[in-house]
Amino acid sequence: MKMNVQEKFELPGGVTILACAGYEKDFDVIGKKLNLICDGEVRQTLTISGEKKMINQKANFEQKAFETHDKVLLSQEEAQSGKWQRVGD
């Protein structure tokens, strides 16, 4: 299972939201560990703690917003580059 990172949001309390496209609806990612990968290299492994509703979403309906309490070692620019993926079993 893999999804493409499109955007990163940092919220108060140490929560990071990663908006991703390519999410497989039959695959439950909550509580799973997913690798953050670019060009085949794993930067880190993140545990997905929940899914957030994208309020007032008017475009990019294929995107889902997933939260983690892990410190995400990915800059805003890297997240928006479209080169990063989250991959899991």
C-alpha cells in the first residue's frame, strides 16, 4: 500500500497532518506504521494515529488527511513537491 504526500500541516500539541492522494479505501492505516520514502530511500517510519476530515474541501477530493504524533522529518516544500510517499504493508 502506498500513497503520495501532497501537503503537511503542523497543529498545536505535537500533531502533524499529512494530506495524501492514492489512498486505498480497503486498507485501514490507523495504528499502522508507514515508511516515509523518496526515490526508494526511507527517511523515517511514522505511526498513523487518525484521519481528519478536510473541512470545506472544494478540490482534491482524492486526498485524505492523516495525523501522526511523531515528529515528521519532512519540510513543507518537500511535502508539496509530490516526490514523497508513505508506504506500508
